[in-house]
Amino acid sequence: MAERHDGEGTPEANSLQHPNPDRVRDPLFRQHPSFFDAHDLVQVKYEMLRSHHVDRLPVAEAARRFGLSRQTFYLSDAAFARARLRGLLPGRPGPKGPRKLTPEMVAFIRSHRRERPELGYRELAAAVADRFAIHLHPRTVRRLVERKKHSAGGTPSPGDRD
């Protein structure tokens, strides 16, 4: 196989590396190693999908041939249908947004903010704790308020400095 592993060892590069390149058994990867790189997870996923949709390989065989699971096939297929090639790139690790905030809490914070714009983020977080018995970091409240401001084109109020 060709050695084309720029940035190897960095978190970004590692997330793009096939965890088991030795399990890739597709003939194209063996016949043309200068072009097909079994270490390149995005290329492997794309070729797995192509082998199913174009060459009509059954899902289980396509997944096996490319050293991936059927679950990875289905997740990749859905991601590709939704976002094309960009969907095959790994997403940002970790939480994708606030997990504690419910729609009821968001409405409470926004309502409280409208009624008392002088309140800072700490005070708003404390009001949420009093009402819902859930601790929110003031930064979470700030992000919610700023997201609303940016979408509405608002300006910061004096209480926004907390």
C-alpha cells in the first residue's frame, strides 16, 4: 500500500484513518494501491457504498469486503444521502449541544430575560435552578442568550457581562 499518511498521529488525522486497514479485501485496493488507500476511512466508506449501490453487492458482503460493520454501512449510507461526501467525514467528538436545556427551560430563560434584562447570566442560571432544580453553568445561559441575540440582531445589555 502507498504511504500517504500526512499528519499521522494528530487527532484530525487519526479520525480519518481506517481502524483496521488490513481488513480491507476489495480487489481495487489490492490492484491499485497507489490510488486506493485502505488507511483512508473516507475513501473506504465511499467505495463500500459504491460497491453496494453500483456493483450491487449485498450490504453484508460490502461491509465485510471493506473491513467495516453493517452498522457502519447503514450510518454511512444515511450520512452520504444527507450530505454527500461531507457526510462521510467524521463529526466533532463530544456533545453536540446543551443536553440539560429543555424547551420549557429555554422559554423560561427567554421570558425572564425579557422581563428583567438587567439580570446577568449567573442570576438567570440561579433562577433556572430555583424553578427546575437543575444547575446550569452561566456560560450555557450566555450561549443561549447570545444565540437568540445574533439571530435577532440584538445588542448586549448591561447584565451580559457576568
